[in-house]
Amino acid sequence: MRTGVRSVSAAFVIAVFAALAVAPWGAAASPPATGSGSYVVTGATVWTVRVADGNTFVTETEYATSTGIATGTFAHDLVVAFRADGSLTFRGKGMFTGTFDGVSGSFAYSLEGQGSAASAELHGTITVLDGSGGLAGLRAVATIDGIPATGGTYTLLYH
């Protein structure tokens, strides 16, 4: 009887390994989709202004509306550093509410970038951190180009 158990066990193990060899190991990740649109800054609340070593640091909440693949409103808390040479950097976190690729919900995001007050340009990155509603599970990174405190365009990759 022992040999019968070994034969059945060996046959079972071989069958399992054979099944695993032909079974898919999970779906391959689909390539990210792309989207784009524009945004307009609709207002800001300045909380503090601090000057140190010729630099001005502004803490503010900025509000914007967007159209395109992300249609809705943005509100983000920023620290903007204006340098004596006219360059600027910004960093913050915020919340989007609206529709993304036709799906309603909201998402938290971080943003950072740089630009110039002198040449009226900025470039940055928005990274989706966490979504809710229909946007739960959204993963996206956007590049933004625009004019400080005015508006611009965005292009993004998303899953």
C-alpha cells in the first residue's frame, strides 16, 4: 500500500506542476493611457509671507478649475519660494473633485515644480496619491506647463 500512496502522491505532484506550467501567472500590466487638458487658477488665499536671505516664501491655498480628461476643481496648499533672481519653486498637496476620464470621484495629490516670475512660466508634476468614489485605485502622473497664478495645460499618464 505504501507504493500506491507514493504513486498517487507522485502523480498528483506531477499534475500540479504541469498545471502550473501552463497556467498564466497573472495578467500583464496594461500600458498606461494618456490624457490632457487645461486649467485656470480661479483664486488663492495667502496665509503667510516670510522673507529670508533675499527670498520670499508664500504659504497659500490655490484654487483652479480644469477641463479635458480631468474636469473639475483643484484646491491645493502650497509653499512657493520666490528667489531674488526671479526663479520660483513650489511644493504642496491638494484634492481634486470632479470627473476623470468620465468617472466621478476625487483624489488626493502632491505637486511640485519650478518656474520664473520674470519670464512668466512654470513646469511641474502632479502625482495622484489616493482616490475615492469611482476614482479609487487611480494611478496617474501629470506634467503641467503654464503661467504662475494664471493657468496652463497638463498631460498625464494613468492606469
